[in-house]
Amino acid sequence: MRARVRPTAAPALACGVLASALVLAGCGGDGDDKAPAAPAASGATTTPPVSVPSAPASVPPAAGQPTLPAVPKVKAGQVKPLVGRWVSPAGDYFQFKADGTGSWMKGGQSLWNGQVIPEGKGRFRFSWQGGDPKSASYWGATLTGGKLLFAGTNQTYTKAKG
């Protein structure tokens, strides 16, 4: 026997489906359009927003968000190839220090501040909200041929002279 949906149940069902889709899409409808997207735990390759600064590392994750593992200790030799300023044609840049800390800047505004985590073979991932997003493959960079490729925007950066 086939179940029948009452005509009065259809609008409620449609609203429930729409609300679920909005929640899954991250559209809470609370008007807070400036909240940065956290790296996906599933290893998805969604690009994080580039025009909005991320929350400072001292801000704890929001309720319901998973806590990321601690950032591993980094030795200066592991990040030596990154040290300096890397500039894109769009004018944004990454600045990395010998201790592994870094920032991503555009128009005088900080888009990211945190720790670089070496993965080996010229690959680095970036800390997120004070933790290590081990599965966020897009939240990092690769060095090849003297260029830095940021996976978050698929944009290439060139090391600045001096």
C-alpha cells in the first residue's frame, strides 16, 4: 500500500526541506554574513572566503563546531623556504617569519594570521582558529619553481625582493 501525503502536509514538508537545506548550506539567516567558513572535516575542497578576515586564534570555536588538534611545533629549517613576503598579481600577500608564523594581508586588512604547518615536499597547511586542520587540503600552499600556490584561491604568489 502506498502512503499518501495530505495536501495540508505538503507546505510543512517543503518548509522543513528548505530549512534543512539552508542549515546544510551554512545559511543560518541570522544576517551574520561576515563569519568565515571553517575548514571542512571531510577533506572537501571548498574555497574559504578571501575578503573577510578570519577570527583571531584566541577566539574559541563556536558551539557545535569540532575542536581542531593542536598545532605541532615547527622548526625554523622546516619553513625556511617560505620566510619572506609572497605577493599576488591582485595585490594581496602572505608574510611568513622564521618561527613559522604567518599572515595573509590585503588592503591593510588581515585575512589570516596563524602558524604554518609543514607537510613535506614543499607543501604547507595553515592553522585555523589556533588548531591544525589536518584534513582541510585547500587551507595551505605549495612551493614549486620559486612560486607559492595558495590552494584556497588557486592563486600564484611570487616572492618579493628584499
